[in-house]
Amino acid sequence: MNTTALLSILSVLLLGEVADAAIFRDRGTTLTIECPPTGKVFCGTPTTPDFTGEATATSNCPGQVVITYTDAPALPGANCLARRFNNVILRTWTATDACGNTASCTQTIDVVRQDWSLDIKPTSCPNPIQVGSNGGNAAVMIALLGKATQNVLDVDPASVAIWREDCLAGPVYPVSYGYEDVAAPWQRDVRCGCTTQGPDGFVDLRLRFERAQLVQGLGLANLPQGSTHRLVLTARTFSGCELVASDCVRIQ
Ligand SMILES: [Ca+2]
């Protein structure tokens, strides 16, 4: 395989884009179309081309080139709420020129859930969870953290659930909640990093989970002692936007 073909395949795999297409007709005219780059859209933002980009076409046939598109939905994560992707739109752009040439390409538009910060056992680092029966009927505190651009008062507490990463297990629901500034978001530069930093001036949604429900509902007792696992909290804002927030626990 030559380098050009390999790069072409890589661009399809990495960018989710289909390379420019061109169709030659009589009179020696050529039409080419170029798709906009992969779009990324958060809840609340329209998925129209004004926001995700327009295809461009070039033709050496005199006259107008008409560009249209059709959308097809694709769901990479099926119905797993704990995934970052809400859905994916495959947008097929088609150009037609006055000589009857057509060309098309496909643009990928990722519709993603909001990404918030979670702190399991605020001010504790790391976050051990006792999975044995000697842990008693203890509670595990988990805080959805507020910051300047994310106000926890906008989140519907009734929508909160927690899962293992990729919906491997769950959901488990909190038994109670309250509002209190308990922790600050940590810099997520390493997987399963954490902080002991306390209040930061932004109120947090403080959730109380029953330890036994977490252990049973998330299948934690079967996991190796000392291993770390990411838990993902899912919720919805009162305006209808879905969000995810994650932190890790260590099996004790
Ligand atoms: Ca806070």
C-alpha cells in the first residue's frame, strides 16, 4: 500500500471523514466537494451548518453548483448514559453542478454531554471503598462540584445516578442530597488523580450514597483488592442537558 492510500485510510479512521469525491462526466468537466471538519456540539447548541460548518464545492462547469445535505443518526454508545457521547450525526453532503456531475462526502458531528467535576469522598485522597461485609452500613459522600461556569443549582437532583465506566454496572441512586461547598475540582492531568483541597467558594451538590448499595449495585466486591476503578455520575440539568462527571475509587 502506498503512502497516499495509507494516509487516506488513516484520515477516514481518525477523522471520521470520507475523502473528497469527484465524478467526471462528458465535456471534461470536474466537480469536487470538500466536507467541513468533524463537528463537536454540546447540548443546547444547534447542529445546523451555521454551527458545524458548510461543505464547499468546486466545478469547472459554467453555472450554479447546488449543495445539499442529509443527516443519519449513529449511536456509538448505544444507550449508555455514562459515556461522553450523547449521539453522533453522519451528515452526507452532496454537490450537483449544471453539467449533471455529482460529488458527495460525509461529515461526522459529535454531540457530547457536558463534562463536570466529581469528587468521591471530598477532601480524601485516594478514595478507598471497603467492599467486605465488615464495612457496616456506612455512607459514602460524593460531591458534584460547582465552578464559575457550572452551577449545581441548575442540576436536577432527581436525575442523579452513578455507574461503572462504560455502564459496566449500575445505576445506583443517592439516598439524600444537600448543597454545601465541600471541595474544589482537581486538575485532571492524570487518570484517577485526586486532591484533598476543600471549599473553593462554589457550592457543590453533596450526595449521600449507601456503601452497601454501591458495592452491590456496581459489582465492586468482585474486583481485585487495591485496584482503582472509575465511577461515572450522570445527571440532567433543569434545561434538559445531560452531563457526566467521574472520579475513581480504590477497592479495599
Ligand atoms: Ca466547591
